[in-house]
Amino acid sequence: MNSKNNYPKTFRQTSLCVLWISLVLLIAGCERRDEVIAGVDVPIPREMQKIPDKDFDPIPGFEAGQASFQGRVAPGEIFTFYQEVMEARGWRPDGFFAGKKDQLAYSKGNKVILSSHHENGDGTSDLTIMVGPGRP
């Protein structure tokens, strides 16, 4: 008789858990997209649009690349985005520079990703991602 009384509570808890996990996956899936830079999948905040004239093709023999993006994302949101997403993908943070948290470095295997971002006066931010070989 006691197990019958617990069924609605257990069902409710399971349903809430499934709903919560579904929402997390839905939100996480909407926040970013991947851009291939120098052969590496790099997450980019969805609100950022690629600036085509600011990227360059990798130099043969030197696997490096760069791409720039612009969008209505606050610099603090960009910083938080990379703090959350990169480590979840197995990238190791190598620090941030200039004390402003506007330049981040991550490494994984023999690759390094450097990101630099700044706010423009018109409410948009620029984001530049550089991918290159890591330390031997």
C-alpha cells in the first residue's frame, strides 16, 4: 500500500527531471553553432555573424587560421560562453590576458585557440578567433 502512494510522487519527479534535461539540451543547442577554422570545429555564439573580409586561409605547412565575427552580444556574455563551452568540449584553458578577460586561450592536443573580443560603440561586439599549432 505504501508503494501505491509513492507512485504519483515518483512519476512527478521523473517527469520534472526529463523536462529539465530537455530544456537544458534545447537551450544549449540554440546558443551556439560551430565554425570550422583551420580544420578545427570552434563554437561561436549564435548571435555572431561572420565578417568575411577579415579571415584568411591557412598557409600551407602551417596549420593556422583566423575568422572574425560581429553581433549584439555583450563582452561578458562572450567570456562566459567560452568558459562554459570550451571546457565541456575538452579544451584546457590556458588563461586570459590583459586582465580584462577579453582575450582567452585554450589548448587541446596539438592545437591552440585564441579568442579576442571587444565592444563597439554601436552596441555590437567583435570576436576574432585564431587557431594554430600548440606547443610541441
